[in-house]
Amino acid sequence: MNGLFASNPPPPLAEALRPKTIAEVIGQSHLLADGKPLNLTFASGKPHSMILWGPPGVGKTTLARLSAKAFDRQFIAISAVLAGVKEIREAIDQAQQSMAEHGKQTILFVDEIHRFNKSQQDALLPHVESGLFTFIGATTENPSFEVNSALLSRAQVYVLKSLNHGELRLLFTRAKQYALTDIEFEDAAIEILISHADGDARRLLNLLEQIRNAILGSNSIAKKVDHAFIENAISIQARRFDKGGDHFYDQISALHKSVRGSNPDAALYWLCRMLDGGADPRYLARRIIRMAWEDIGLADPRAIQLANDAAQTYERLGSPEGELSLGQAVIYLAVAAKSNASYKAYNAARAYVANDQSQTVPTHLRNAPTKLLKELGHGKEYRYAHDEPHAYAAGETYLPEGMKEPNWYEPVDRGLESQISEKMAFLRKLDEESKKK
């Protein structure tokens, strides 16, 4: 057996299998394949400052380390989680010393760069500009929001992707050949491990290490891993889900757009992904209610009622039983007739009022609770709609004097709104006839 499980404490499997060359890197072919951006950068021998943005376990630190080797530079790594101004100054001093004594430039790698505050990020700028070191930052958060614009403008952003099924399968094969040669894996067990790795190479290697340790600790002669063994012996983490981060907002966006796009299966998928990842069902219930108002509206008012009922049901039942009501709600919303007419009308009216001066209420619409107000004409000539034909005061105006009819609300020809549209057309016809008289 290789040294990973020898008597001396070995490095973790994830560290032991860290690629030593660019050719060994699994994944990121959109950056590393022939003719792709990072491949061309490594081939040129001329490094530039960059920010590697991607989820955990996709090779950000590995690529930073390989950059130093490829460009023959001193490599200094600091973690923004632990480091402060003191560590930044020490790194700068070390880079200056390397330049002065050996004429060798430095690559400064800052892991979790989004954890640095503005002043800490600003401290790097003069030395990036002077060329003292080439800056490489790694982040799991959107650099547009988390990295200062001055630093961002001096670095090329590369987006790293989660490893796909085939790439994780290749990584599994490599790990098995290195440290698990005497363990037999059923194909179903491999699929479970790859599924729960969720695109994260480090997570897959950690799961394999758990399996190896579990087998060694069980003193079992049989060294076969199946579905039951995985369930009993190792801890399976939740899917990748950063509450409040990019994955969170990307997934809620996908859920909302799936409902709007009338795809119930996709809506259920994203709902279950978020629940599986630990999203608060109450938050999801609020968003589902918002979807009903924004995208279904008056085309099917039952959607709004059902969304509210689902939220109340969850409050009464809790998890996991109450989550079924949320699932039923997104299915109904997805298949319901769609209309954003009310949403658009409301936004248009809000925008108009925000930019308009305060208009006076027309006299005939004013309240007249006192004798004086009646004498001033408040409410005079108001037409009580219920006393008119069709319960409609044809030709009456209800807007401020001189304001044109804005026609903000334009019902669609779907669901209940098709009937609303017909009624509004009928009322407008009555208005036209009244004007002619």
C-alpha cells in the first residue's frame, strides 16, 4: 500500500493527489484546453494578475500553485480568513527581499480574497501596479460585489466550474489506484459518492478517505463498498448551498423563472434543491407568494390564495410534511395562466406618482362630512355607480383634473383576465357612447 496509510501521519488524500503539473489537472477544460485562456497564459511564460472565481474543490489553489511553478516565481500564500495587515506587510517584505537578493519576482496568492476588507485590498494595489508581485486571488463569492473595483480592474477574472460526472469518475479512478487498490466498489456505490461530491473534487477525496478509515477500523475481512456500507459508515454532507451567497440567489432565480416559464418539473427540481441544501422553507414560501402576485396575478386569482394557503400549511405542519404544500403550490403556479399585467400596471403607477407633482382631488370625488364642505361643493355632481345602467357611470372621470387616461392596466387574453379584458372593452364602449351624447 502506498504511503498514505503508512505508520507515519500522511497528508490528506486531497493534498497527496494535488496535481503536480497542468496536464494532471482534472476539469476546467474551458480554461486549460489547447487554445484556451489559461493554457495560452502558461504557454506564454508571462503571468498576469487574476482572480479565480468558483465553488469549493474545483482547483483554485492548485492553479495558483502551478502558476508559480510554470512561471518560475516565488510563491507566497496567505488566507484572508486568518491574515491581516501584518501578514500582508510580511508578504510584501518577503517579495522585496526575493527581488533584491535573487532578482526573482513573486506570485502572491490570497485565498478567500472576499474576506479582506477594503483597506486590506487597497494595501495590495501599489505593489500590483509596481510589478513587485503578480496577484492571484481565489474566491467563492462574486468578485463584482466582493472585490474592490480598483483591484478588480487590474486582474483578469476566470470562472471555474464544478467538476462534471465524467471528471469526478476520473478522479475516483486516480484515487483508487493511489490508495484504494485493495477495496472493491460496486458501481452503484461509486455513483452515490460522485453524486454526493456535488462537483467538488476535495469532497469526493474526503469521502473516499472516510471509507478507507472505516474499513481499517472495522477489522472486516471483506473490503467491498456498496450502498448499505456508505449509508452506515460515512457522513454524507448536504449539497453545496451557500445561504445568502451566489448559489442561493442563482437557485431562487431558477425556481422563479421555471414557474414563470410554466415548467412544473423544473420548478419542483429547484425547490427540492434548495430544501435539500438547507434553505429556510419560510423564505421559499414568501417567494412563492411573490411569484403568484407577480407572474399569475388576475389571470388566476386562485394561485394567490393557494400560495398563501401553502405558507400557512407549512407553519402548521413544519418540516418535512409542510414542504409538500410548497411543492404543490409551485406546480399549480407553473401550470396556471400567466399575467404580469397587474405587476406592470402597479410599477408604472408608482413611477408616475414618484415623478409627478401632487395633484388635487377633483371636487366631485371629495368627501363632504360637514355642512361647510357641502357648501364648498365637495361631492357635488358625483354619480353613484350602482344607480347607473350596468352599475357603471359611463363617461365619468376619476383621475385628477387634466390628467389623461394612462391605461396602465392592460389585461392579457389568458385565464380570468381574458374575461376582464372583455368587460373593460365593454365599459370603454359605454364611455365612448356617453361622450357622443
